[in-house]
Amino acid sequence: MTIPITYTKAVLGGEIVVPLIDGSKEKYKIKEGTKSGDKYRIREKGFNNVNSDHRGDLYFVIDIDIPKKLSNKQRELLEELAKTMGEDIPPRRKSFIDNLFE
């Protein structure tokens, strides 16, 4: 299964809640620096094996949910982070309305 997490959770690490096959949920600690596509395993929380009572492992993949819109404060903070990392910041695109009043 794929579990979406926020960008900040991926960078800083922390706990997420993983839904299990039986309908319950389990907390799982994500390490800092997690990338989209990283694969994790929870032992003995998967499907039962066909020929025994032993349960298999549950695997899930991380998908980083990138926000489509940011508040001005969020954008400002990300731009500040980018500067500290030596990245070039692209100029902010102007909206149609902004272009009308130039």
C-alpha cells in the first residue's frame, strides 16, 4: 500500500499511522530524510499464509504529498530554507489580476 506523508514529516521524521489489513491501525516511526518511494515493513501484520497460521509482513511505500498552494508565510519560510541551502529561488509568477494592474 502507499502511505502519503507531508514534506515536513519526510524531512524531519516522526510518527505516522498505518492502516492494517484487519481494519486496525498501528503507529510507525518514519526516519528523517525519508524519500518518496521508500519502502517500509511491519512484521507479522500482513495476510495469513495459506498453509499455516503464520501472518506475513505488511509492506508500505511512502508518497510525499507536495502542497499545490502555499500561504505567503509558508512560501516565505521555504524560500528562506532554500537560501540557506544555496539554491536559486525562481521569481514568483504573477497572477492574471496582478498583470492587469502593472
